[in-house]
Amino acid sequence: MNVLLVEDDPVLTDGLSRVLNSHGFTVHTVNNGTDALSQRFNASVLVLDIGLPDIDGFEVLRRMRAAGNNTPVLLLTARDTIPDRVHGLELGADDYLVKPFATPELVARIKALIRRSAPQPAQLLVGGLSLDNATKRADINGRRIELSLREWTVLEYLMQHASRVVSKQQIIDAVLPWGEDFTINAVEVYVSRIRLKIADSGVAIRTIRGFGYMLEKSDN
């Protein structure tokens, strides 16, 4: 898991590098946009500060995408206005964090971007339940069911880890890029909703007390 960190604050760069290294990431750092664009480092994720001294992060991102570079990009910014966030996303950013931020959230978002960028099977199938990633269609034995974006993401994560226990925090990390207000209580609410929608699929989501959830085939 390789991270290219583009940040001009040496203190922040050092601190973030230490944290990411402790989580198993290989971190390469540069402190300006020009060097970021000239890098040949094979990054899994680019963590890009907007306020750089030469070329700002928005322009770095624009040039990257124009050159066909599709590396997942997480923007770091002190600009917390909606127009700035929208501008970054429209240029091709995959996620953003507003300074100051908690380092555990940064780590979680980077891991989520890596998971999302990994090749996914065209279809997930457990029992009579299927998720088609190409069409974003969920079916139970050929009958379509409607899922919200978050319901889809939670169910997709559970199906990807079928027959294994996943914690509520792991689910939060998977869903986090879609909204900052996703909490433990929200996980419980969405799992409850999903259970109702897949009740006749031959698949059940078991609660493993003290650990989390497990999706597996059921006898019903």
C-alpha cells in the first residue's frame, strides 16, 4: 500500500508519514505541485494538499486527470466551503478531508479508497442474493430489490466478506467516504433495514455479540 503525500508543511508531513508507516503504508513525500506531477512513484493513493506553494492542489489534480492518471486522490484542505469541495470533486478528487482532522479518519479514508479502487467482481452472489456491480442492480432469485446508496455499500461489504465476522467499525470505514455522519448507531439501522429487504433470499446477517456481523447462507 503506497501513499504519495504532497504537503508543504514539514511538521505535518513528518507526523502523517509516521502515522501511515505505523499502519503498514509505504510513504513517499514531496512538498510542491511540480514535483508531485513529475513523480514516477507507483502510488495506491495520492494525499494532496490544496494549498501548495507553486501549483495548487486543484491544478495538480486537473493536470493529472487530463493526462489520464486515475490514481485515487484524497484532498487535504483548510477550505471548508461547499463550492471548494464541489470544485475538487468535479476535477476528479475521490475524497477530501478538512484541516484539522483526526489521523484515524485519514487512515480509514485511505484504506477505503484503496478498497474501492481494487478490481471488483462483476457480480456478488450469496444464496439467492446477487449484486451486479456493472448495473448496480440487487436481486433476490431474479426479483429486483431497491437499495439506497448506503444500504448497497453496507451489503456489498458484507457480501465481499461472506462467512467472516466484520466489525461495525470496519463497515463504517467502508462507508465513510459517502458521508461523515455514519456512526455505530447508523450501522445498526442500515443492517436492520437490509435484513428486512433480504428476508426471503436464503441469506442472513447474524449479529456476533461483541464482534460485529456475519453474512451467511441460512436455512430459511
